Amino acid sequence: MPSATSGGKTPRSVAEEPIRAAEVVGALSLATDLGTGQPLEHALRTAVIAILLGELAGASQQELVDTYYVALLHSSGCTSDGHEAAQLYGDDIAPRAAFALVDAGEVGEIVEYLQSNVGLGRTAEERAVMIEQAILHGLDMARQTFAMHCEVAQRFASWLGFSEGTQAALAHVFERWDGNGFPGVASGEGIPLPMRILHIARDVSVFLSAAGPEEARLVVERRSGSAYDPNLAALAAQHLGGILAELDDTRIWEQALEVEPFPQIWIAGERVDSAFLAIAAFTDLKTPWLREHSTGVADLAEAAAWRLDLPADTVTLIRRAALAHDLGRVGVSNAIWEKTGALGFGEWERVRLHPHFTERAFAQSPALAPIGLVAGSHHERLDGSGYQRGTRGPALDQAARILAAADCYAAMREARPYRPALDAEAAEAELIREVGEGRLDPEAVDAVLAAAGHPIRRRPRELAGGLTDRELEVLLVLARGATNQEIAEALGISPKTVGHHVQHVYRKAGVNSRAAATLWAFQHDLVHTG
């Protein structure tokens, strides 16, 4: 039975249609918007602004390509210090949004930022000490943190197969024209042109959302020669009205794809797999408690799918969905993911949103939407008790059922802030209990347990409502519209016995009619078990 590892190759039954790299990175950029506290499509809008400004500046075709991908990837290192940020600020998302408005060359703004954000949720005494330490050591901390962000972004670009120019530019996401940026190793024209364009385009998008177009213009003018290349800043200020007039906020996704410079980058096969491995790594950097969770789920889900003899293209879909399933976690604060106690209602509501964020990140791409749909179903349960939609059994396909079982098992085998990891025997028992209570699919659970190395155990089939096998047989024929006499003939029993069975089915299902019993059978996915 084939089984892939995180670095393995997934066989395919047919050649895949290539996917635009811009769509994959565009989907990832929606998650980075969530992780940095920016409005959705901020990075996509930044890419549009950057290309328009780059064309005005006379950038070469390759520089425009690099500018485009730098714009979409510039925040892809944002999860790399989520844990540390939450420890320092009490949150890892809101402080990023606040820092995006700060002029890092102004000491007063930096101090005010630290005083407003460090140690939130701590006592006044604790906050005072933390703020003092942050002011004393903040420069060194910032250099290390932002260098790490850049290194991670560069690695993602390399992983995705983008040009050396794109990778080189991503080393300078936080640098400044005047040399007072982070990590502070480049200035002036030592910063690649694509990144100098990005600095202005990014801040225009940020201030456009935060304060409007006039403030965006004033920021460009104020920071000219300090944060920004003065020639580019003058060009941006002069043409900002025209640039903003070309933006269409109702179709930013489409517009971002339309402005992608030629030659467009298309990927297929193993390069798509690599892209989804990068997405998994981006997700699992969010917190130390998630390290290798997504790849672990993918390995289990893929191996389970092979055991169930699914077609190769379905196995590929399941693996990619598993690698992407937790992408939406990036939009939820580490203060929630790393909480040691019980979650409150509001915190739970944020948690319940993360599969929605995952699904919607891929929804605008026809090529990626099917992956997002499966990925966003990983917390759904057959009895409708799951989330995000509370979808019931008949509406959950086999891919979603396998992913749910694989995610459950992998999560139970990993430690969390509020509990230790379960051993293999305890995790198996929990999965079997979930099957017994009608939440997880027994076939999917058996395949996942087998993929995890558990011996295959045969156990009595447990049917919804406590139906017996004979009652299920009666119900299935009844659901096809048969009379008691026809059921008796089909099953070789007397009509009187059929009548007794029908009454038992009604009682166990809590219904009073054939039509209601048929709906109940569909609701509990029994029609598919016969």
C-alpha cells in the first residue's frame, strides 16, 4: 500500500492541469492578512499598487515579476514569532496591525507603541517591568525578529521555486532608504528596486484602509528620503490619485491576477505539492504546539485513503487538503491557542471560525476551491455536532470523513497547553468512542488507525438509533418506496414480521411515517450503508 511522507511523491492517475502560482500565493496572502491584522486582500491590493508604481518607475519585466511576488509574499514570515509575540504583548495579531502604522525611524513612535502594547493583560507592576525591558532591548529584539521574518519569507519563495531576485528582495522587507530599518544591513539603492517599490505600495494600502487616501498621500510625502526612495516617493505622490482610481475593491482578487507580469508562473504536480507543504509549514510555525501537525495529518490521511483504495487524484486532493486544513488558525490569536484553561464563549467562537478562514482563503480560485472545501470540513461530524457548518453525514464525502479522523488522531497524539499527549492506545479508544457516538465514520477511523500502525480490529457494527441489521434492511427497502408486502417478498419474511420491524424502526427513529423514516435514514447516512 503506497504511503507518502512529508517529502514523498504522490502518484497521480492522470496528468494535472497546471495552476497559476499567483493563485496559490494569493490564497496564502489572505491568511497573512489575517495573521497581521490587516483587512482581507491587503496583500493583493498591495500587489496591484506595486505593479502600477513599478510600471511608472520604468522597472524591467523581471523586476516587475519580482515586485509582484514580493508583494504577495512579504508577510509570509508573520507566523514565525507568533508564540514570542503573544508572550510579549498578550496577543500576536493586534500588535502587528498597530506596528504597521508606526514610522520605525521615529523613536517617539516606537516608545509610544511599546507603552501601548507590551504586557497587555498583566498587572501594572509586571507591565512596567516588561515595557522597561522592551525599551532597553527592543532594538536588538527587533533586529532578530524581523531578520527571522525575512529569512522565513525567503525560504518560502525558494520552496515555491521563485526567482533569485524575488528571494533576494525578501531579505529587505523591513529595511529603510535611510538605513535605519531592520535588520539594518542595507540602505538606499542597496535595497533592491522591487522591495523599494513594495515599501511604498504596502504602506499606501495600510493607510488607505486605516485613514483614507489623503493620509496615505501625506505618509508617502513625510517618509520620502527616510523610509522610502525619494524618487519613487515623488512619483507615487504625484500619481497616487490615478493609481487609486484604477483600484477596484469589488474585484481585487481578479485584478491582482490580471496585473501579474508576464511571463506568468504556472505550477503542476510536485511543485503544487511543494506549495502546499509551504502552506503547512507557514501554518505550523504559528505556535510550538503545532509543529509538524499539518504534515502529520497529511501523512495519515493519505495513507488511509490508499488503504481505502481511492483513486490517485482523490488521494492527492486529500493530502493537499490535509496540508492546508489549519491555515485559518493563523487568523486566531495565539493567546487562544496557547491558553492553559478553559475557553470562554467568545474565544470558542474565534476557534470555530478557523475552518471558515481556511476554506475562504482558497474559495476565489476555481482550481483550489475543491481543496479548500475539503480542508474547511475537518471539524465537521456525522451527527451535525461539528463546525463550521454543522454539516451532517450525507453531506460529508469520504475525503472529509478521512480528514476529520486523521486530524482527530494526530491532535490527540500531540500535547496541547491544556492537556498532555495521549498514548496510542488511549487515542485509539477515543476514536472508537467517537464512532460509537455517531460522530466519526467507522471506515475512515479504521483506515486511519491502520495507517498509524494499530492492528485492524473487527467490531460489531453500531447503527444509528440502535437499529438491528434486520431493521436496517427493512428501512432500506422501505426508503425505496416499497409496501410491507413488497418488503416481505424482497427479504423473504412475512408481512406481519415486516410490520413489527417497521414499528420498531419508527420508534427508534422517533418518526410516525414512511416519509419521515426515509428522511431519517438519509440524515444518518444509512442509505449509503446498505
